[in-house]
Amino acid sequence: MSTEFTFVVEKNCPICGKSTRVVKVKSRLVATQVDNDYCCHYRDFEPYRYHIWVCEHCGFAADEKVFLTALPMSKRELMGNALVEKNVHFDFHEERDVPDGIASVKLAIFCAEVLKAPLARRAGITLRLAWIYRLSGNRDKEKIYLEKALNLYIRSLETERYPIDTLTDSMVMYLIGALYADLGVRDKAVLYLSRLVEEKNRSPVANDKLYRDARRLWQAVREGTADSVDGTEPEAKAEQAAREKASAPAKKAAPVKKKSGFSRWFS
């Protein structure tokens, strides 16, 4: 079974060991915009709702890499007991609406906390949750999770050794600066971004793209134009969005879908 943007595969859950259906996103997506914190906006589809795989049997939730990683028996038992205590239940649906996408990420955060995953990894999951709220237009909730992700990244930078997964300390320093900028804390945004710019000046082997992004955002924050650092003015973005909404064909109402159990627990 597949849709225009997704397809279903079966994988063994690392916690309960049962075969479960999970949804993968097809790679042929068209990005229309990339935000300062690397949230991508795609044409006609929102993949962040599907970033987390959830076992339809025990409710374990994680991204693909973690889901496919074998865990020691002690962690399997710890996670299994926590899920039973939480009484998590998941009804499989190939197409996730916004509430189910949000709930899946919140469940993944819960699982990462139980397994004591690195702070940097937990920050990344939390940032993706903020992106889902951003793309659904809920700025208040987006800011809450941007702040949570920011605090996790700061704690990680202070206490953890890098690399962690694909993250380096320079990448985290940039993300901290970008999140401060998005939250309107300009002085701290400039502080972290300037540290990264200075680091590049001292080290010619630093990530060139990251340096360019940091320098561009650093200049934009200092000039008070951070919202337009991706090259599109805010007014133009709003006008474009209005035109697209007005010209979009009317969509048929989707059938009412029963909320899955994990939506009830983590909505």
C-alpha cells in the first residue's frame, strides 16, 4: 500500500520484537523554503508528521535509525515496562493528520527520556515537534517547543561530547543561535553565532556551509532582518501564501478517523 508521498513497510520492533507496519516518506519531495533552523517547507506535503515510527503493538516510538538499532535486554525491559504503565495503544494509519503527527513525536520524546537518550538527540526530536506546530500555524505551541529544544541543546553543549549521531558542537552552536534569533533574543543569538564565525576564522577545515549560514544569520540579526534571511521578505511570503490558498482547488473533506490511543495520551 502506498500514497503519492508515502509507502508502508514492515519492521521488527526493537522493544517487543513483533513485526509492525511503519510509514516511510518517498524521497521525491520539492522544498520551497528552508528556515534558519533548517526546517524545510515542502510543496503539497509535510513529512515531519512521519519522522517517527511507532510500533502498533507496544507503542514504542523513535526515528528510523533508533528504531532499527538493537537494544540490550535491560533497556528493552525498561522501555516495555514504561509503555505498559503508560497504557499506550496505537491504531495504525498510513496517513497522519496534524494531531497524530504531534502525538507521535511527543511519544518519541517520552521514549527517549525513558531510555536516557543523549540530550542532543532529544533536542532534535523536540525541534521537529516545534516545526510541526510551525507548519500548522500554531505559533504559541511552536515557541514553547523551540524553547524546550533550545534548553536541551544548551545543556548538551555544556555536558556532552560530540559528535552525537550526525551532530557536531559547531552545528549545535549554530542551532542555538538560530533558535535564540527566532525567539527574539537578539543579544544571545549574536553571541553564539559570532563564536561560530570566529571559530571558522581560526579553523579553515570548518563546515563552509554552516559558516556561511552562521555569518548570514549573524548579520541579519544584528541588522534586525532575521526573518528575511532566506531571501524572501515576510510581506512577499504572506502574499504568496494567500495567492496559493486562493488558487488551490477545494479538497474533499477527509473521513472522520478515530483517534489512536497514543493521540489520547500525548495530544
